[in-house]
Amino acid sequence: MDESAADHFDRSAPLAGAPDPWDYGDQPSRRPGPPYHMTDMIAAEPALARRVLTRLAGSGGSAARVADAVRQAAAAGLPVIATGCGTSEHGALGSADLLRDALRRAGLPHSPALPTAAQAFELALDPPRGGLVIGVTHEGGTWATNQALGAARDAGARTAVITASDRSPAAALAEPGLVIATEELDQSWCHTIGYLSPLLAAAAVAGHLTGEPPDVEATANVLEAGSAHLATIEAMAGTLTEVSRILVVASGVDRTAGRELVLKIEEGSWIPSAYRDLETVLHGHWPATDATTGLVLILADRERRAERVARARQMLDAAAAIGIRAGAILVTDAAAALADAPTPAGRITVPEVPALPAPTAALFGTATALQLLTERLARACGTDPDPIRRDDSVYRDAAAAAEG
């Protein structure tokens, strides 16, 4: 991909797992400049995808058992809820998209609105009394997620977990056999592997639901393709460092990627950012924007694409009238349908992947692009994304206060 391919890092090698005995990972080691640990993690993702999807393909494995639990809950009309915090909450949102699509494609009984996702703290306060709760937590020690799992279990729901280690506290809160261990740990705290891993696990579960395993090479290739336009990504990052804040706008399954991009930008480059649904941004938010505002549109969802493209065109025209510096992450067909003029900050194009189900193609197609945009924003801003500013005592003390 770039200098991360140097001798210091083998992008094809498995990443280290959690400490044994289990403990929280140490703060990432400091590097004087790029490539950051985040750079390496992005480069490692195609090979990681091959390993995780291959490991979870077995008919008697944890992904197959979680698929059976999803199938049973859905057939009984009971809730299936994925939950998490931060990047893992976005992994839960994407997992719900993948599982909902799989049940529909498989023709299995289910409510059209389920599976769904819930923020972990809110779920802990109001857990379901039945069904299945799937906790998504990369290291497995997130307080609110574990509270949600414990509350759901106590209320009568079954519990499953997607995490890096089956020795983690979260794994102990799952029903025996329903722990999907992705095994490899993110080496940066600006999580990229932490976003991708649960999506890979959910894609594997979806494959067991439909009887059609995810296409391993198509998935790895679309992740690799996200790094094909580094010059464009760097130019967009350079433009966006000149703004006072960034809005990220998306629709459909791309809303998960939009929320993740906002979190990554704020963690990695410290630029204030906010997420807006495509239609929402048009209803009252424009008065707070001006020519110092940046905007990134994400549009890769192939479902009802014509309608999404038409409304995105109108949204970009409105942004141009205000002078907003807009850019976009677009699937190739959407890029062809949108004129260049309303995206003066540039556009990153990702390929359409007919071999993958619609939500799978969108989520994996945009993952590398949004992560690289963040990493290049950090470079342009002169920030180290890896410690998410916890190398500064102010933010380290804030994190300690929030953790009690």
C-alpha cells in the first residue's frame, strides 16, 4: 500500500492476540512519524480477512453456532440485538445489517426490522427478556458492553460475543459455545482491525445462515482496492485539514461507515466532526455551516441506489451553494452518476463487487478508504493517531475519570 510495506512490518503475518493471562493491551508504542501502527493495521486487513473468514467457515465452529442461535431467535419472533461501544458499536451496526440481509436472502422467518443494533449502555438499562444479544467488543473488557451482556443474560436472553479473545471478560458472559474469537488484536488504539474484525465475523455468520459462505478472495480484494487511490486520498486530506469541522453524510447501510469515519477523524486527527443521515442534513443543519465546513459523502449501498444518488446530487448542490468543501467516497457506478463539480475536495472511488451481497460489498468496499482518509488527515494535521491523544496527560486523566 505505501511505506508500511517496508521491512519493519509483514502485512501478511498474523497479528498478536491478547495477553495470556488476559489483560488490557498496553498503550501503542510511539513512533516519530508515519508509518504509524494504524498504517500497518490498514495494510494488514486483506490478509486478516482471508484468515478470519477461513477460520470461521467450518460447519461445527463458533460462527455456525451463533448462526443457529440467530435462526432460532428469529424463527420464534424474538429479538436479535447486536451491541457495543465506540468502534465496536459501529461493528455491531454493520453486523446487524449483514445478519438482517442474510435472513431475508435465506427466506428464513424474521421481522423485517430485526436483527438490530443498540448502544451498550442503553441496552444495559433496558435489556430484552428473551431472544439473542450479540456483544461486540474488540479486547473484551468494555464496561458498558459487559454490563449489557450481563443484564441481558439475567433478563432471560441468550448471549453471544464477537471479540478477539475467548479468555476475555466478555467471553465469560456469553453462553458456552457462542464466542466468536477473531484472535488478532489491533496494535493501534485508533481501531481499524477493531472495526473490520466483527464485520468479518458477522459475514461468516451470515454465510452459515444462507448456506453461501462469503467469497474470501472477493472480500480481500475489495479491501485491497480501497488503497488504490492514495494520491486522491492525500489531496482530499489536505483540503479537509483547512476546515473548522467536517460533516459526514450517508444513507442506507453506508450510515455505519459514516459514523465510523466521524469517530476515526476525531480520534486520529482531532478535527471536530459530526454524522448526518442524507435526508437529515437538509432539514435544519445548513445554517450552522459555511465555507469553513468540510463534508464527506459516502455512497456505496447498491440497494435503491438510483434514489440515493438523486438525493445526494441535490444535497451536494446545496452544499456547493453554501461554499462547503465537499468530497466523497463513492462506488464506481455512483461516481459516474454524480458530476465532479459538487465535490471540489475530491472523490475516492471504490469498485462494485457483484460477488458479494449488497451490504457486505458496501461495508467492506468503504472500510479501507475511510481508514486511509483518517490516517492521511492525521499526517496532514501532524497528529499521531495511535494513542488517540492519551499520550497527553489531560486526555489520559479524562479517560481515567470516565473509567471510574
